[in-house]
Amino acid sequence: ERKIAIAIDGPAAAGKSTVAKRIAQKLNYIYIDTGAMYRAITYVAIESQQSLADELQLYQLLLNTDIELSQGGSGQKVIVNGKDITEDIRNQQVTNSVSKVAAYRLIREEMVIRQRELAGKKGVVMDGRDIGSHVIPDAEVKIFLIASVRERAERRYYENKRKGFEASLAQLEKEIAERDKLDSERTVSPLIKAEDAIELDTTSLTIDQVTNCIFNIINEKV
Ligand code: C5P
């Protein structure tokens, strides 16, 4: 069977990683969460008390930062310079600062080099903001997942609740909208639907429905 590259893009909290993981698992493909890479450098910068306003300094930090996305049995782990930061990169501070770091040209260029290397072999599901439009423009399948801000905030709200922390729905809505705005309006490879991507509005769909829908699209290609 032919192995392909699958790009899944879309705004924050649209369900990209959940769906991408399932597809990768079922096809026995590699899953690459590119958002985790931007989160990782943001986390390292905050930890080492670097100014997030200094692009060159952040770039130098990134060059010295090894980011490994390891495919474990219990999901993907994010290992930075040997340290497991899988949980840390999801914290509030990282979530609310990452779009600032991800807007820098030097940071993006270096990340894209690494991402293309990771995607070098086919049999990959990669999720992010610019995968279909920029990182792997020749991906055989390109999906653009969207959902209303309200729906995405609610999903995040219940996800947080399950994990044991409470954040107000209104606050989540505000943060998601803010991140979308920064990601869509930046000059360097902004969040955009590739011309040949298939847009899927998941607002009133279950995870199973979304996954099945994407499988049908993939099956036409392999
Ligand atoms: O996917 P996730 O929400 O974890 O991504 C975190 C942030 O990383 C995004 O809000 C965006 O600023 C940045 N990002 C990006 N390009 C990607 C993936 C993520 O700019 N391909």
C-alpha cells in the first residue's frame, strides 16, 4: 500500500491533534505535532528567563535546543535537551505566549527545516497551522479543521475539567480568539487554508465522525 503525507491544519483547539493521533495510529503512520515544537521553545525561553521580545536571542536559544518528539505507546512525548516537558508545554503561560514566539521569521524558518526533515519519509500525519500551505505543500491529503470559537472553548473547558483544573469559559473563549488572531495575522506563513485543502467544520460533529470523514478522504488517495 502506498504511504502518503497527511497535513491537518486549523485554528486553536479545533481537535487537530486528537484526530491526527487517531489517524496515525490506525494507519501506523508517524504523528508529528508541530505546535508542540513552538510550545517547547517558548517553554525553554520562559524557563531560562529570556525576553520573548528578542527574536535573535530566541533564535540562538532554539539552535541550542534539541526538540525530540518521541512516539511512545502512551502517546507522543516532548523531550527537550533530554528532559521530558510533555506536560509543561501545555501550561497557561506557554499557551498564552507561544503565538508571539511563533510569529518570528527566524524561529519559523528553523522549525520548518526540522519539520521537513521529520516528514522526509512518507507515512506521516502532521498537524499545525501552515503544514499544507508551507511545510509540506505536496502532501497528498490536506485537511483544514474549523469549529466555532464557542465550541472550541467548550471542548477545552471540559478537557481542563477532566484534568482537574477549572478555567472560565469566557476566559478560554477570549484566549482562543486572541491566539487565532495572532496566528492568522502574522506575516510569516500565517494560519491559512491551503488552496487544495478540504475544509471540515467540526462544530456539530463527534470525534468519530470527523475521523471517519477524513478516512474516507484518505482512502480515495491511497
Ligand atoms: O497546535 P497548538 O495549539 O499546540 O500550537 C500552539 C501555537 O504554535 C499556535 O497557536 C501557533 O502560534 C504556533 N504554531 C504555528 N505553526 C504551526 C503549529 C503551531 O505557528 N505549524
